[in-house]
Amino acid sequence: MTPSSPSRQETGAEPAATGADPSAPSPALLGPVRRWFAVAAVGTGVFAFTTTEMVPIGLLPAMSGDLRVSEGTVGLSVTLYGAIAGVFAPVLTAATRRVDRRLLLLLVLAVFVAGNAFTALSSSYGVLMVSRLLTGFAHGVMWSIAASIAVRLVPPAQSVRATAVVFSGISIASVVGVPFGTFVGGLSNWRTAFWSIAAIGVLILGTAAFLLPPMAPRAVVRLAELPRLLRDRNLRIATLVTAAMVTGHFAAYTYVAPFLERDAGIPSHWVSGLLLLYGVAGVVGNFAGGAAAARALRATTLTCVLLLATAVVLLVANGSWHPGTVFLLLVWGIAYTALPVCLQTLVFASAPKAAEAATSLYICAFNVSIALGALVGGWFVDASGPSSVMFLGAGFSLLAALLMTGYRVRRPE
């Protein structure tokens, strides 16, 4: 990426809109190397949380047999984890509003380590769920504070780059983290996979403690004041665009494997490889989206939304021509994974004086929409087959594009 500055006309805010805090230690005092290693540590924390959220998917048979419950029941450890993270993100972010952000990050990472250790030690399904929900509470706070901490570590001109680094943890987890957990579980057992994730958490905790400076809370926002934030037109639009995009994406992507096999004619043994390529494309999209958003935030967001809608529709129209399927799947991966950077930056620009509180609303919309998308997509698949969810995903994407046209660029005061 190039270290270009976000366009003020596009982001609609001064540098403070990206979460920069005058009270934080000067990035120059931290030194450029330590500064970016600290940002990378925060991004690695996002990687670890994303990995632990999704890793049970690859371990369902082993966990089911060991705990003597159905695979569907174990699957709730993923669904409820995400729901807890989303619903409680605004509550816990408001409750911890006076806590030093470095200290809060370290506490969240400590809960992460403890939660994964308790998961590995689970003697019953009930203990497993308690440990997973404990980690889910920490997950919501992590997502709410990670980007705002990262942009406070760098000069305002590099804030979008820092946001891209943080969100790369999500893309990399889909490529490396989840397969790693599944691989370790296959070599030993599912408990070893969670012990390994806990060990990674210890390393991240130690690194963050060493690299991050004290960071006083930037703004004090009470829970009762969160609805007031949504009175802002741009923040309301950013939240609704997030809800529409994530619902549409997960309605389609949750059922992409049956679509590829049944409707696109992809051999079943190719599917895992194609999804790996999708994840690699996602890493590219994350950083490319950050570079483009730094120059033209609104235009980049609209382009990614429309690219995703086009890709999923053309996947159906493409039929069983395999090169076309591979190409369109890669376009989908690039377009979707560029969006979290764009949407988070929109949120920062919309609420420059309450970045973390606004982010908690964004995270709530994001995680709840994951569950909603998978649920609605399941109804469509059962009623009309896998191709129908592609059109559903495109429909939600077009809704997001329509909403995005209402976003008003704000000139700096």
C-alpha cells in the first residue's frame, strides 16, 4: 500500500475522524518500527479472535463425539458466540468507557486466553458453552476497540493503512487460522487445537503489553447515549449499509459449497481449494481496498458493493464454465473483504468524537447480520436451491448501494 492520506472531501472529516487522539503519545515518540509492530500486534489479536470464533466448524465431528452431543448442537457454539459478541459489544464498550485502552486490550486478551483454556478443559457441553460465551463477550469488545487503538498509534495520514492492517487479521484467519486449528485437531485432538490458540493468545498478550503505550479513553459515552449517535445521518447510513451487505454476503457465502457442487458443477474435491483461493483473494482485497479508500472512500465503498452484486449474479449466469466460476469467486473475495476497511472508516468519519461507541454499533450490526444472513439464506436454499441465495445476496448488495447514495460528504469544519 502507498502511505497516502485519506481525502478530506471523501471521508468528510478531519484527521480526528479516523480516531486520532491528541492526548495519546506522539507516534513519532514511539518510533516508526515500534509503531507498526504495535499495530500488527492489534491485528494479530483480531486474527486470533476470528480464528477461535470459526475453528469449531472444522472440529465439529470430533467435538460432537467427545462431548456426546449432535454436531448441530456443537454448532451453536459458533452461532451463539457471534450473537453474544454482536449484541453485547455496545453494552460492554459503554461499560468500559473510562478504562485505559491499553489496559482494556490486555484484559480482553487475558479473557481470550482463559476462555480458550477453559474450552480445551471442557468436561461437558455446558462447560464448553460457558467458556465460549465468555470468549464471545471479549470478542465484542475487541472488535469495538481494535481499529480505534490502531489509528491512535500512527499519524492521521496513515490511519486507513492501520485500519487495513487490523482487518487483515480477519482475512488471514480464514486462510491460515481455521485450517491450522483443523489441522492441529486432526493430528492430535480438538482440545489441542484450543490449547494452541490459547498459547497464541499468550504471545499476543505479551507483545501488546511490551509495545503499546498507555492510552487514556478518548471519549466517555454512556449506554443511554448510543441511540443519540444514530441520529447522525451518515452514521445511520453506514450502519444500515453494513447490515445489508453482511446479511447479503452471508446469505450467499454460507451456502457457497452446495452452489459450487450442485449448480456450478465443481467437483467436491475442488471446493476446499477454491475457498482457500477465495481467502487469499480476500487478503489482497483487504489491503487494496484500504489503499483505494484512502483516496476515495465513498466511491470505493460503492464500487465494492456493486462488484459483489455483479459477481454473485454472474456466478449463476456463468453456469458450469469452471474458469469463469474461479474468476468470479476471486472477484467476490476481493470485493467483500475490502468492505470492512471501508465501512469502519465510514463509521470513524461519521462519529469522530465517539469512534469506539459508534464502532460498537457497527459491530452489533455486523455480527447480528451474520446470523440473519445465514438464517434467511437457509430458508431460500430449502425452498428454491443454492442459486436462489446468490440472487438474494445480490439483492441485499443493491439495497446497500442504494443506501450508500444517501451518504453525504462532509467538508472539514
